[in-house]
Amino acid sequence: MLRSSLASLIVDLNLRRMLRLSSPAAHLSRSSGCVFAPRHSSHKAITFRVQRCRPHHRVTPSFSSSSYPPPPSSSSKVLTLPTVLTLCRVAAVPLLVATFYVDGWWGATATTSIFVAAAVTDWLDGYLARKMKLGSAFGAFLDPVADKLMVAATLILLCTKPIDVAVLGPVPWLLTVPSIAIIGREITMSAVREWAASQNGKLLEAVAVNNLGKWKTATQMTALTILLASRDRSVGWLVASGAGLLYVSAGLSVWSLLVYMRMIWKVLLK
């Protein structure tokens, strides 16, 4: 009788130990610090009651911030209003080329109007990006590309048709020399800025746009507008002033390039 009682007690203890180790409550008790003790009900179903629980080991759900991406900000959008204006400036280059070779007064008027509109949007997209805080990385990349495309296309177009000067007659090289200086400067500065962006921050500050570059751009846009408008015979007297301003712009381009190179050289020597 005593043997059977001991045997049943040992079996009962082993059964309780197995249930405690294999049950989900046992895993929960290890992670949360709570101890669950099994007990038998009248229907021989195993239930659990909490004996003690350490409050500093509470199980609380945690949410990782990496699971939920942050909402997109307005500056991260690609097609902002300034960027759309810049894209329109790029799309206007083929129209400029098409209208340049149209004979008649309206061809020169259309070409000049397209160039003036492009020059206005060049200022407007920068103003809107600063005022409305709509700047983006794509817009910062595309804006100088659109400017260089428009200026280079206009210079090449003007070089294909020599302008008649009242005293000298047709002069093929009149616009070729400043055009080479301006386009060569833009290519060189693009390469220099790309190289500076891959280096330290001091080099990038050295090639930032300065007042000399702004004066160069202003005279360049004015000169090209005058030269495009002077293709009409009724305003042919503007050729001399347009050509003179273009040479001034070319001189400012070379000067600004030398200033940038001197600043870069100073940074490299430090």
C-alpha cells in the first residue's frame, strides 16, 4: 500500500514538472519574472494561478521605428514647382533651335521670347525654392544643367549665322571667340565642382557661387538677348552693344575661373 502511494506521488511530481516546463505559461514566466503554479480543478483540467510576479519585469509590447518609415517631407519630393519650371526650361531648348532657323520677323521674335522666358524662370525657380522651402537634391542638380544647355545652344546657334557689322561686314569669328571662352569655362567649372564635392567641405566652399559669377551671368543673359533680337533688320544697330557685352561676359567668365582656381590652390596648400 505504501509502495503504491509513493509510486503515484512520484508520477504526479514528474507530471507536474513536465507540464511546468513544456507549457507556454512557463516560457512567459521566465521572460516576465512571474511564477505560475499548476493546479487541478474538479474536472481534472490543468489551470494556472499566479503566485508572485516581479513588477519590474513587465512584458510590454515594443515597436521598432525602422518598421514604420517616416512620412515623406515636402523637400524630398521630386516634382516640386521650381523643378517643373526647370524642366520646362530644358524642354524649351529644342523650340529655341527650331525657331532660330525660321526666316522672317516672327522667327527672331519667337526665339528671343523663348530665351527671355527661360532667363526669367531661371531666377523664378530659385526664388520659389528659397521662399516656399521647396528645394530638392534633384532640383539643385538640374538647375545648372538647364542653364548651361540653354546658354550653350544659343551661343552655338549664333555662331552658325555670322552677324553683319555695319563697318566690317560679315565677321565669322566675332562671336566664336567669346563663345569658346564661355563654354570652356562652364565645362571646366562643372568638372571642378564635381571633384570638390567628392573632397572635403572646404573645397566645396571655395567653389561656391560668388558675386563675380552673378555679374557674369547677368551680362551673359543680356548680351544673348540683344544678339538674338538683333537678327531682325529693324534693330540691327544692337549688334555692336550685344557683341560688346558678350566679350565682357567672356572676360568675367575667365576672371571668375581664375579666382576659383586661386581659392582652391590656397585650400590645397593648407
